[in-house]
Amino acid sequence: MWKRLFLAIFVFLAFEVGVFLILFPWSELWERNVVLNWVPFLRPAFLSAYCRGAVSGLGLWNVFLGLHEALHFKRTIREMETREAADAVRLSGTHS
């Protein structure tokens, strides 16, 4: 049961973080960032379209990862259970 919950939370977080990273660099909050006020020489780099695009690209990767795991949810659970069963057999054989 914990495997399904863990994987569901992972899928949700990967998708949520991905959407955030896609949208946030293009918002007004990105431009009014406290870090950019503390370190003003980073401002031109962080406000460039290249940096924003790179961060959005990481967001796309996260969304892709979340969707991939969601589509292969049952297979991943099966692999985790198989691996756990194999580890249990291996450990029970060494302690006998």
C-alpha cells in the first residue's frame, strides 16, 4: 500500500513542480524576486529569455516525468513488489 501512495505523491509533485517551473519564470513575481534585489548583478541574467526558457524547460521535463510515471503506474508498482519479494527471499536465505 505504501508503494502506491509514494508513487502517487511522486507523480503529483512532479507534475505540480513542472507546471510551476513552466509558468513562474514568465510571471511578475520572477521579476520582483528578493534575491535579485540582494544581488543586483544577477538581474540581467535571470531576466533574460534564455534563463527563463531553461527554467521552463526543466518544468517541461518534470511534467513529462510525472506523466510517464502516471502512464506506467501499474508496471512500476509490479516492479517494486517483485524487487521487494526478491530482497525478502535473499534476506531470509542468509539468516537461516
